[in-house]
Amino acid sequence: MKSMKDYEFWFVVGSQFLYGPEVLETVAARAQEMADAFNSSGKLPCKVVYKVTVKTPEEATETIKAANFDDKCAGVITWCHTFSPSKMWLNALKLLQKPWCHLATQYNRSIPDKGIDMDFMNLNQAAHGDREHGFIGARLRMTRKVIAGHWQDADVRTRLASWMRVAVGAAFSKTLKVMRFGDNMRNVAVTEGDKVGVQEVLGWQVNTWPVGKLAEYIAAVTDAEADALVKEYKRLYTFKTKNLDAVRYQAKEEIAMKRILDEEGCAAYTNTFEDLYGMEQLPGLASQRLMAQGYGYGAEGDWKVSAMTAIVKKMSEGMKGGTAFMEDYTYELAKGKEYSLGAHMLEVCPSIAAAKPAVEVHPLGIGGKADPARLVFEGRAGKAIVISLVDMGGRLRMIVQDIVCVKPIYKMPNLPVARVMWRAMPDLKKGVECWITAGGAHHTTLTYDVTAEQMHDFAAIMGIEFVHITKETTVESLERDLFLNDLAWKLRG
């Protein structure tokens, strides 16, 4: 898989021949200076490459066509230093297939009181040029991220870095392969969906591999390979079990699943306890470990949450908050301390752990297999979001809810799984009502790193519906928004 640093963003600046060669030379020099400053700041996750100062329709078109077919290019950043007539960009922008950020800035921070004259005005027309450039984007009804402010300011660079991560997530999505070990859990609705439609919109290739093939890969893992991985487990985690055979089998599952995923070029996978043919345990510790390495996971065959978890992990690469597959399990409804308890049978990513996880072995109670090893821990406190992608029939809806995670208010010594407790926005009861009204799934992606704004940007780039449940949301306002969304999507055809 490509890392974040393998991608780059093309910086394309707008001008025209009207102002003479000296102005164009200055524009190019400043554009290169700005790109170099972005790259040396250490604030951006990817490299900015100054490509060209566009002066003609042909230049714009050739640049955009080249960006479309360059696999390293994850997006285009435009800025109009001087006045760049927007019809010059029209044909080029109609061809654009990469995410677009319109950086509305200017080279100088302040107006030079005595230095401002007509030469200065001719050279520094970003306020003029960016409005012209913005009109053509609006006229074409094009999705783009508009970031305004001085290019040296920390907030501008922070927002640009945030958008870059989204654009990389979009590029990753377009090539994502999801491996399904078996089918979905029987008779469950929300984990189903139109795989062909999703591939058309999001790029995901979702296919099935037989569980028996995975069992063959597990059988081929040597004891020496498994023992070496168990040594790593002992270095990283606290051991609260003497059942090393169960742990060793999870190590074999981890090695086998990683091997087959990498051979097939898949960055996400699913399984289900209803189909464990030829396996001794449901993967628990193994799945947790693979998620910690950046693979997406979905239980009960839930390929949508698996893919979303992989994408969010890619977007947050190098960040420290953590992202995990999650499920709402039960509620605390005592007055004044209403919380959701999130967990799963086994598979919660240790990237969100508040302290060193413990390896434990306990009965599972379903699946009819041996007691599986798993990592047990509490999730960290802090602001986060939960994300659900659902198939509404003819379109995809992304639902994002703001949450605040807390240290669990109970010790729960007899609950042998990883757990997270949070306060849903706007509060638990209204939050649940809003989530259910929107059709949110029971499986989610929980992330401390990626923001709701980033997921909104992702949804806009990919052309899917976005629903955001915040502290200001009411059931009435949400119902109105969903009704209007339904009308808008029907009009879109």
C-alpha cells in the first residue's frame, strides 16, 4: 500500500499575458517560494509541487489532463496571483477528475501603505483573480474546497493539511479492495448493499474468498513463525492468560490473513462467526492486530464499515489518536450520566487504548469454536466521531455523529472485551433518536483523529450524501434535512 508521503499535490497558479513577462516571472518565482515554504514547514502530510502558471486555455487543459493520469497526484491546488480570466479554465475544469482545493490567498500579508501603486496593483490581484476563478467553479457546479487566508498562517496550513488527508483518502478509496471471508451474517439488513453501485461511486472492489482457503493458509504457518509473533505480543502487551496455545493460534491467523490480504492487494476484510469452516477460533487478537497495522475490518460480513475503517486509517496515517471498528452495545440511562458503551465480541483496534492492552482468553459463546484470545482494554477519553455508511437504495448516505469519549464509569471486571464509553451529541436520548431516524448502522468507525469536516469533504469529493449529528441537532431539524436531501437526490436522478 502507498503511504501518505507517496502522494503529491500540484500547485497550479493562474495569470495571463496582459501584465508582461516580468510580472509572470515574479508570479512563478513566488509560487515556487510558496510551495517550498509549504514543504519545509513540516505541517503538511504530502509534498506540494509547483507545476505551472496558467496563461492560456491550452496550458490549463494540458495541466489538468496530466494531473488526472498521474498516480502520484492526489489533488490540485489552484491560486490566482493575478487576474486569470475564468473562461480560460472552463474546458480544463470540466475534465478534472482529482480533488480540487481553491486556495484564496495573496503573496503579501499587508497592503504597503507607501508602496502601493499601479505596478503593485497589476501584480497583486489575487482578490480579483480568485473571485473570477471561484465563479467558474460555482457555474460548473463543481465540488471544491475553498480555503481563505494568508499562506504563511498556521490555520491555513492546518486546513490545507486536513484537506490533503481527505484527498489521499479519496485516492485510496478508488483503488481499495475488500476481501470477504464468507458472506454476511444471515438475515441482517444494514450490512448488505449494492457492491456494483459502490464500486462505481467509491471505487471499492468487494469480492469473496472461501473460508476454507484461509484455513489452508493458517495450516501453512509454521510454529516458528507463530512463536516469533507471540514474542512480539509479550513485548507489547500484558499477558493475563496461561493458554499460550490459544494465543499461538491467533498468531497463525494474523500471519495467514496478512499473507493472503497482501497477495491479493486487499487493504480491508470481513468475516463472520457463522462461517468458520476449517478454523479453530474466530480471529480476535489477530483482527485487532491487523487493524493496528492499518487494515480495515468489518464483523459479520460488514464490508462497508471495513472499507470505511481502512479509509479513515489511511487519512489519519501518522496521527496518534486512533481509529477502530466499533459497535454500540448497551446504554447507561441513569439520569445525569447517560452514556453509550461501545465494544464488540473481540475486534476493537488497540490504537484507541488508554493504557497497555492485556492478552486474555475467554469463551465466546457463539460460533461453536475454541476460546479465542483477544486484547482487553479501555478506550481513551477525548472528542471523537463515529461514522456509518449505509445504502439507501440508489444512493449512499454517510452519517457522522460527534461524541465525547470518557473513562468508563464502571470497571466491568467480568466483561472480557475492549470497551469504550461515550456521550453522544446532542445527548444520549436525542442522539439515539437522530441516529435511528437517519438509518445509522450498529457497526461504525470510531476515530479520534479524523474530523466531521474532513468526512464532509470526503463525502463531497465522492458525491455521496452527508448527515452530521452535532450538539445543535434536533430530531425535527434532522427530519427536515433528510426530507430535503431525499428531494435533492431524486432531482439528481
